[in-house]
Amino acid sequence: MSADNFDYVIVGGGAAGSILASRLTEDAGVTVCVLEAGPEDTNPFIHIPAGFIKTLFNPKVSWQFKTEPTEWTGGRGIATTQGRTLGGSSSINGMVYNRGQKADFDSWAQRGNRGWGYADILPYFRRSERRVGPADETYHGRDGKIPVTDMDWFHPLCEAFMAGASEVGLPRNPDYNGASQEGVGYFQRAIEGGWRRSAARMFLHPARSRAGLEVRTNARASAILLEGKRAVGVRYIVDRGSREVREVRARKEVIISAGTVNTARLLQISGIGPAALLGSLGIPVQHELAGVGQNFRDHYSVRIVARAKNVVTLNELSKGPRLLGQIARWALGKPSILAVVPSLVHIFARSSPHLQNPDLQGVFTPGSYAPGKTYVLDDYPGMTTGFWPHRPESVGHVRAVSTDPFVDPVLQPNYLSHPTDRQVLVAGVRLARQMLATSPMAQYFHSEQLPGVNVQSDAEILDFARQYGTTTYHLIGTARMGPASDPTAVVDDTLRVHGMQGLRVVDASVMPSMPSANTYASTMMIAEKASDMIRGKPPLPTAVGVDG
């Protein structure tokens, strides 16, 4: 067993870890070691936007987690993969850039997390963003590393779908990350020049030329090294060959950025977590924290599939000579299906007119996947729209089942266990059908394929959701941020683990509640803000006069 020393050890080379490594090593003389459980991000499908079909379920670059079966998933366990390579999920995700609503972050501050209100965190969103194209610079950054671009590939189904949105009371909204989220429009995305621009590509790799940064891949963390209540390093296993066990020491801090599942598991198998769980695994309690692994949430999505007519969809464009044509366009730097996000159109809506803010997120794409198959496009012209509750009330847990870091933990998000989530989801399915039935869609809509016209009542819709609903891969909350007076909080508002020294958590696991959005943008914001805290820098000036 060998050991070496750095100022900071970061567990996880995903979106948060990439940003932290880049920011911390901007300071002369600072040394950082990043431990990434997966390999280098050299798989070519990582960098081609459409390549997510090849990487999402590839165990070489993604964690193949699966949720526990429940009544509300029809007894199904649901594949819930996460990135396991440099860039983490930013190397395999749908590349959507989506922040959420002002109220989301104001609620974080209202829970006692000082400095996490919308006006406080907006400057950190702006800092990581390089917005390309027209934008209100009150809300958007121009000088960041992550390019945020507008759609450059357009389809008549998308245009008709958005044109019909006004018939159901939804305005066209080209900037859902600006003053108002509600409405429909094209997604903003982290694609530029036809390529995915992951956090690793834009933050981590440029920083690797600095003498103070060392990145170790295939390095699976097995324990946080503790001296009393202080974290002093990390034990890890070299995940190749003989699986050598090594240790690396941190003079200042150990920072856990392993993702919502792995962060909870690593804390637990290191003896930090609920005493009963640790005892059941034979793990000595080093520091009891009841909230580790609790507050686990995810978005649960249900999608409506329709057969199209009078139009060529992604289903046909992705096969035969048409696909060769799209590949040629991409190679020439022209708009192509190889460089689009999986869902092209966003929908943010209210399930009831009495609500002040949208509580539904929806998507639309001019293509459809075969039921029961993993990203296999249908053999007929198809289109898909679907919804999920923005802010799920259903809460679950992540629990280690072994001290062996190669054994997956239990993932139980308890999808739809809360009645409000079921009510909102039913409203989303009904809205999806209304949006497919508008007058601009009439020339293209042939028939509903899934769930089919026989599914009409609330009970029938929920039964459909049981059978076909799925994750959106937006996992949060297992190391929730909150004041010490909260018995289930894991980290304070500086992201230090309560009751510990030299130990921070910086990833989506610290989110106290689900943002009304995909989680990638918020995870980057958290890392940007954390980097200032760790470096002892004053926070960026709060934004003034902002809504959102």
C-alpha cells in the first residue's frame, strides 16, 4: 500500500469534480488529486451528441444502477445509470442546460441555508456559462467555459407542436433560463460545433497542464480516512489488474463529489451515517449522521407516443441512406441529427391554473422508441411527448449493502408514493394529449400508439405510469444541505459535513429539494460556489432585480 499527499483530494471527476479541480488549481502552489472510478473519456461516442445511445448503458463508462421494485412501478426495477468516466454524467447525459425557477433556490435559503437564494447563486450560474447567441445578460454569462447554444436543427413537427401550444394556453418562450420559465421552446444545450462539451472537456482537461493537478482514473474510493473527527485522506482500489489498494492524503480537505448514489455509499461504508444501518453492515460508527442516504429524489417520467404522417421523423432519418446523409452533414459541420439533444422542445406548465409557477416539465421530440427496448427507434414515423412532476414529494433512500465498493447499494426513490406526484403526473399526461391534438398538429398526427385511446380515466393513466414510467436520471438529496438544528441535514451551508473537519460534499446530493429542472446546470453552480468557499474567497456580488 502506497500513500502520497496533496492539499485537496477530490473523489469524483464528474461535473462538480472537474470544476473544483480547475478552480482550486488556479491558485499557485495548490495541489489537487482527483480520483475517478471510471476511465479516461476517450470513448468517441462520448463526444458525439447522438452517441449517448451508445454510452448510457455501457458499463465501461456508466454506473449500471437499478432502483428497487415498488407498487407504483408495477414491481419493476428501473435502470438508473450515471456517468462513470471523466466528466461523469456530463459525458453521457442529454446535454440540456436548464437551471430551474427562482423559487427553488429561494426555498433553499428559507430552509436556513445562508447564501443559497436565487440572487446569491445566479452569479455562479453565469460564471460557468458561455452563452452563445442572443440573451439577456442579466441572467446569462458570456465568459464561462461551458458553451450554451441554441438549437440549429429544426423539424416541422417541432414547429407545429410549438405553434399549437397557444391553444392550450402556453406561450412561446425562447429563454426558460431567463425572467420566466413557463412556456414552450427549444432547449438550450451544451453542444458547440457539433460536439458535446462536457465539464471534463471544458474545465478538467485544460487544467491538467498545471503542475498542481493529478488525475487518477480507474480509482474506486473504498473509504474516507479519518483521524478522530477529521478526514485526512482516501483509500482507493485501482480498478484494473490486481486491484491494488492505495491511499492518498489530504493536508487541507477531502471533497466528495462522487454523485448522489456514490457519495452516500462512500460516507456510509466509511462509518459516517445512520448508526442502525452501519451496525447492520458491521461497520464501526465513526460519526453518526442520520440523514446520510435519506431525502433521495428523482423525476419520474411518463411519455405519450404517437404515429406521425406526412413527415419524415428521426425514426427514418437514423436508418439506411438517410443516416449516411446525416453523418455526412455532421462531418461537414452542418446541422444534423448527430448533434441534437434527445428531446428538442421544452414544455413548462402548471397542472392547475391556480398555481403561481409551473409544476410540470415536459419534452417533445420528432421520434419514438420501441416499447421495452433501450433507445431503439420505432420502425414507423413517430413522435413523443412526455411529462414529469417538477418538484417530486416522493422521497426515498440510498443504502449500502456491503463494505465492498464493487457491490451496488440499494436505490429506492419511492416513485409516485406521494399522492401529489400522482395527481400532477395525470395532469401532465392529459396535457400531453391536448398538445398533440392542436390544429397545427392535425396534418401530422396519425394515431396514439402508447398508451392508446382506451386509457382515459385517472386510474387507467396511473396504471400506464406503473407499467411504462421511467427515470429522468435526475438524482439528488442524499447528503442534504441544512442547519445543524435539522437532524436529517448532512452538510451545512458551506457544504462541510456536520460534526466533521476537513470533509466537504460538493455534488447534487447536497440539494435540499429538487430544482424545477434537469440537475446538470445546478450541479455546476454548486461547484462554482463551493470553489470560492474552499479558497476563502468572498462570494460573488448578489444579483439585483432578477426574476426567474
